[in-house]
Amino acid sequence: MLLIYYDPQSLFVTPHYESYPGVIVRLRTVDTAHLHELLLEAWKTVAPKQVVREWEGRERK
């Protein structure tokens, strides 16, 4: 839950979601670049490795 400490104004959990592996995001207050980074890193953890490698290869070009 380090994310919550990084940006407590934008990232939080409610008691109902404390056991879930994620956070709730206040879209009105979150920095869009930070949100992009968070979503990209989250996607990389669940996407097939080959797809991630292909995507990363396109980003470098």
C-alpha cells in the first residue's frame, strides 16, 4: 500500500477493499502522468510476457 502514502489525496482504499490488491483513484486529483505510469505498470503485471516485450519494443523506436 505504498501508493496510498505516495499520493493520499488521489489514492485510497475503503474498508471494503482493504483485502483487494488495488487502490481507488480520485480522477479529479490524480496527476495524469502518474496515473498513466500506474496503469502501465499494472498492465505489465497481468499481460502476457510476449505482448509486453512487443509493446516495449515499439516504445523504444
